[in-house]
Amino acid sequence: MCCHLWLTVYDREFVFSDLCVLASGRLAGKMGTMPILELDNVTKRFGGLVAVNGVNLSLEKGALAGLIGPNGAGKTTVFNLLTGVYAPTTGSIRFNGREIGGMKPHQIAGLGVCRTFQNIRLFSDLTVLENVATAASLRDAPGLWNTVLRTGRFERAEADVLAESRRLLDLFELPPDEFAKSLPYGDQRRLEIARALATRPQVLLLDEPAAGMNPQESLDLMRMIHRLRDEFGLTILLIEHDMSVVMGVCEAITVLVYGQPIAHGTPAEIRSDPRVIEAYLGSEMTEANADEAVAEAVV
């Protein structure tokens, strides 16, 4: 667990400096009348390239929402803005009413916004248990001197982290002592979600969680997402190209095209929206053919 111990110290160094930020965010969340996560006219430019342009998005607590669009639409850029990888060029990003646009990723994770990645980013040479424990230590790190001296407080924190990590692995039915790189692809996806949950987020961002999964694994994923939302009280926003997953899981969907939102609504509204049909299938398709193609895409 040497890597876990080092990350315990490392994370604590950052999280300690942000205790007031964390406390303020939790108090704001208890107000109950504001969205838990909100983007207000957010734009991100990279030189002359406008990757995201005037995006507005509001998530209520407990929402299960989707963000879809063709390749290059700006979906992952939105996730990077929400998690502090990028700072917005203009606009506001608020979590529990608190401005988080421009904060560092570790600060935003400490507040309660966590994500998975389109390309799996596990610690491949660590065990499954160690992968989850490194994330769990974000909340339970005992501090530098307690860790160096291995005090009773450290031992208790270590035991709590391992117990919580094993509980999550039991939930996902993952083997704790296997190396992450030895897991099948679908299990690596589930491990990444388990690791994100170990930070005890309020908002979970899933970037193409069904990528590379077979139909049965995708069906299991859909059930799992609903279960996680209900059991952990999460707000979930996902990016996904598998329309059967999007339409089967999400209660509200926002569509991006060239960095701009073109539609927002329920799955039924989105699948019949002419702007969405044109963005995905082209403007020359007849209405009858469009209905048939969309139905095939989302069934």
C-alpha cells in the first residue's frame, strides 16, 4: 500500500488548504432551491478555435442527464471545464451555488464533483483494491505526521479506507487482489466508476461509460447507473454515443453540435427533434426515413 500512503499525504496537502471551500459548498447544497450544477453561457476558446460556445446547462439534485452530439461537438471539453482541466474563457460554472470555473481539479473533486474518462485511466500496475483506496484517501487522509509516525489515527483511517474500498468492490463484483491491467475491458470500466465513487461525490460525470462494451454489458451498465443514482443519492451526467444507453437511462438530454447546444428535452422529445435528426443524419433525409433511422439508432 506504499502508493496509497504517499497519495494519502499528497491529497491531504491539497484538501487541507480547501476546507473552507468544501464547507461552503456543502452549506450551499443544503439550501435545496438551486441547481446542484450549473453552466451559465460558458464559452471556451483555444486561440481562434471556439470549442464550446454559450453553453447553458442546469442539473437538479438527483438528475440523471445525458450530453450527446456528433464527434467533435465539444462534449468532453464541457467535462474538462466542469472538472477544472480547463478554465472557461467566459461564463460561469457553479456547484451548489458556488463558482468553480477556474478551480483546480483536486479542489473540485474535494467539493464533490468527480468523473471517469473516455480513455480508461487506471493505475494499471496496482491492484484493484489499491486503485479504489487511492481515491478513498481523498476524504480520509490523516495528515502528514500521523502517516509518517503511523499513529493510531493513521491506522484507523487506513482501516476505514480499506473497508470502504472493499465495500465498493463487493458492490461492483470486482476481485480486490487482481492487478487492474489484468481485468477484462468491461471490468476496467466498472473499476473506474468504483474509484470515482470512492471520493464520495455528489455529482458523477461519466464519459462514454459503455464504450467497448457488448450489448449485455451495456444493459448491465444501464441497471447499474440507475442503482448508483438511487443508492448513493448522486446526480449523474453522462456522455455516450450508444443511443440505446442514452435513451434507456437519461431523463433529460442536451445535444451539442459544433460546441453549441441545439436541443434539450426528454428522450422522446430529442429523438423526434428535427434539429437533432439533421445533425446526426443530414438535412436531405425524408421524414419517414429519418423516423426509421432514429428508431434503429435508439432501440
